[in-house]
Amino acid sequence: MRNADRSVPFSSLKVLSRAPAPRITVGGVGRRHPLETILAKPFTRKVLGYISQPRPDGRSLFEVLAENYDNDRLRGWERWKWKLPSLVIDLALAHYRLDKELMKRKLFHHPPTVRALALTARSIARYGLSAPQRFAAPLFVVWNITQLCNLACKHCYQNAGPRPAPDELTLEERLKVVDELAENGVPFLAIAGGEPLALKDLWAVLEYANRRGIHLTLATNGTLLTPETAARLKECGVKYVEISVDGLDPDEHDGFRGRRGAWARAVQGIRNSVAAGIRTGLATCFTRRNVHRAAEVIEFAIGLGCQTFSHFNFIPVGRGREIVEEDLTPAQRELLLATLQRYLAEGRINVISTAPQFARACVVYGPAEGVFATGHAGRGMGSKTMVLSRYIGGCGAGRCYCSIQPNGTLTPCVYISSIKVGDLRRQSLAEIWESDLFTLLSDRSRRGDHCAVCGYQAYCGGCRARAFAYTGDITAGDPGCVYNMPLWRELVAKASSELPVFQPLAATASRMERLSLGGGPD
Amino acid sequence: MPWWVAGGLLAACAVLLVALWLALRRSRAQARRLQRAIESAGYELVHGANAARAHLIALEQETSSPLSSSHLGEIRRALERLERAAGTLAGALRPESAEAPGSSSAPAPPNPA
């Protein structure tokens, strides 16, 4: 059954059914930045509200100011009008010893960053400063634009296949979705699928989204990524392409992906993307089959010229439910996170992960002035980034991130496609974003098991998709986290009273099939 | 009061003030060093302990696994961090720690590797 076919209304969701667990982690050491005190003041909230409020032309004062700062294209009176604000910004940059040209390029004249900052200001004005921050609109949207895919991957959360879903959005409706995102100030959009490159409407959507100033990224299996396609993606303003490769063994990849030759074509796709000058990432979904080769896979990505390595946290949903026994144990995941953190700290490649624990791992395994991951967004050095990662806050489902399904329904996360929160065909994004479920997900105090008491709650929050997939309670502890080992043991005990989770796959598979995944998800 | 007495008193006061100011500055610098050391040590102690705990839990789960040695390696690293933090803290708490041979006024940089 396809994900979109089954939906769970919020009223019937099982929530907060699990009590907090005894606290294992020591907490209390969190650097505080002076800016936090300033941003928390009511006066600052009022100022932020004023400068981030959309004006009649749809843009905020902050966006207009950023665009006109030191803008050589301005002429006559317009040029003089913006001289004084530009001078004030120059003085501030000089005071904080920031490189003017760099700030101009990466911040003031980089529309998605400006839009993200405007959205952050609007969010602080509306909800106050909170760690993690609740956003007034999604900061990041993953749009599964089609169900159509030329592969049949065993772990596909989307249950994608050779045909598009019958109720997929038309091109006109897709462009309306882009308008909706732009009007709500969404800065970052990732297009996924299915296989987005198999969709003929993709190019029109990309061109339009680019024109509307949205930062575009694309997740693909890479098999259709020819040099011409890569060049066209670049023309359409795609800033980052992420290609899935499950390991170094072509046969294993092809078996997992359901098509011979998929590995070779995906690797060629990476080469084509790198050659086209697009920032390219290699994404791997680690399971018990390939996790022992994590370091080799990252080295392979570096060798191919990828700038980013992306870890996909396997969640047993969609077709992935059929291979639940391949999910990593919390212990395996912890070692994987430690490995990823070391590569991130080393700096040869950027490392991102869909596991919210990765932000926590950067704090746990790195020094105070080391490298920190800011959720899925990227990395940075030092305690300022550590503070930032507390506000980005790990799992962003329904708080700073959401997913759009091929038929326009909005879900908290790509891995929670069975909970339909709203429908963009009939409702506005702003209306859906204020849903009770998103309010619940944004509140970290409403969690069960160790996620309720964890010292890293603000950095991580636990994967809501995994909690929901395994327990049916979206607020339960994340059973994939080592600090929730009692919950994992409980789940495994449900499958078999004597099941050692770390037995070889073949021995555990049949018994793990009996593992109850709760009533809610697919 | 003769001028030279008043001048002498003034000079003595000035010398006293300078000495006081120097002592205060020194003690403030020492306090700042101490604060930095405590913060750094606290950071290492807290997160090192949590890292050790994570892998201890993992090890308890996987006693017979080939990954046991990896978990032990992680615990060893975490313990090294705890020891380093304890050393930094001890060094900072020692009087005149900045001047002690082989010591540094800055907290020992933790080594993540």
C-alpha cells in the first residue's frame, strides 16, 4: 500500500503514552552567547517583528535593506538614500572585524540567506527566542515531487515505483506550490522523489523556483544524471545535488536498488555533477549490511570530488518496513556517529546526517572550540556554532522543516508520510503550519523515555519518524539512540524474548519480522 | 603641613594605588584564567562522561560482538578526555599556575582524536 493511501488524523494519534526515563546524561554545560540575552528581550522582539514584517510588495524591510546595502547598481537618489544605512552596516562590520566583501557575497547579497535571516527574525518576534527555535514558516522543505522512479530500492520510504501516483499535482499546481513557499519566505527547498529527474515537469518547476529566489537542491539516484542534465541543473540554479550510493560493492548496490548497472551509473552521475561545477554530495543509507564500511564509503566520496557526505538514517517505513531487521542497533549507530564526527572535524569533506543525534555527537565527541553540525544544514567552527546548533535543534519535523508529498499533502517529515497534516491544494502553507501536531512537535518538553530528560534535548530531540515507526507514538523516545537502550530492548523483547540484537543478520531476520511496529505508521 | 610632607604622602598614595591596581589586574587575569579553565574542564568532563556512558551502554549490549574493541576504544578516548580535564582543572587551581614550568595559562586543548 502506498504511503499516501493511508493517513492518520491527528485526533487519533497516540501521543505521550510513554513516561520519562531516569536521566543518564550529565547536562548543564551549555555556552551562552551575549546575543541570546539581547534577542530574548521584548524590545528586540518588537524591532525584529518590525524589520521582518512583509510589506505590500511581499518583502520585509530587512530584505530591502540587505539588497540595497553597498549596491553598485543603484543610481541617483536611490544610491544616496541607502548611503547612511550602508555606512552603519560598514561600521558594525569593522567593529566586529568581519570581512566586508565576504559578508556581502555570503550574506547581504545572497537572497536565500537573507530570506532565512528574515524568517528567523519573524520567528523570534512571533514565538520568542527558544532553544530549539520554533519557526514561523519552514526553513527547509523537502518536496517529494513524484512517486515515479526508475529504480525499486528496498529501503524506499516513499514506496516509489515505475508509475507516478494517480493524484499527483499538475504542473500548474506545482508552480502554485512554489508560489506558496516563496510567499511564506521559505528559503531552502530540496527536490526529491521518487526520482525527480524522471519527471518531465521538473525543469519548469526548478526554473520557476529559482526565479522566485529559493535556494534549490536536488536528491537523485544519479542514474539519469548525464553531463547535459548536470549542466541544465546548474543553469536552473540548483546549488547542490545529492546522489545515493549504498556502498562500494556494485552488486550489493544494484541488488538493493533493484536494477543492474545502477551503481556504475550513479557513480558516473556523481562525476558528471562534479564536472559541471555543482556542489555534489554522496548519500548513503547505512544498514547492518554496509555500516562496517562507513569510513571506506566516505573516502570514496572524497576521491570522487564530492564536497559533502550525507548519511541517511534508515527508518523502517515504506518498503523499508520489510527490511526492519537491517536497521542499526543503537550501539552501531553511536559508533557510526562517532566516525562521522571525526570526518567532519578532520575537514576533508563536509558531513551531514539525517540522524538528529549527529548534532549531539558533535558536542559529545568534539572539543568546545571544535566543529559543530547545525542539524542538516552544515557545519561551523567554535562555540558560536555550538550555540547555533542548539537553536537549529536536530529534528526539525514540524518546527523548521516539513515535507510535501507528490499529491500536495504536507507531512512533518519525509519519513512520516502517513500523517497528513494538510493539503496544499486546499489550504495555505501558513494555515497548515499552525497545526496542533506541529505545535506538539515543536515542544521538546513533550517527549517520552530518555528524550524527555536528555541533557542534549535542545541539540537533538530524537528522530520523531523512528519513534513513530517503532512505537506508534510520535512523542516517544527515539529507539535508535543509545541513551534510549531500555526502549530498544523493550521493542526487541516484543519480537522475541531471547533475541540478541547483534546476531548475524540471517539468524535474526525471521524473528525480527515479528517485531511490532505499532499501529500508526505504514 | 610642609609641602614635602604633603608631596611625600601624595606620592606614597600614588604608589599604593598603582600597586593595588596591579594586584587587582593580576587577580582579575587569574580569575579569568580560572574561569576559562573551569569552563573548559567542565565541558570536557560533562561530554566526556556522556560519551563514556554511551559506549558503556553499547558495550553492555554487545559483549560478544566484534565491535566490542571499538566501543572500548571510544571509552578509552573518553576517559583520556576526563583525565585531561581533571589535569587542566588541577593545574588552574594551583597558585601561580601560569608561571609553573610546562604549564600554560590557557586550558589544555582537548584532543578529539
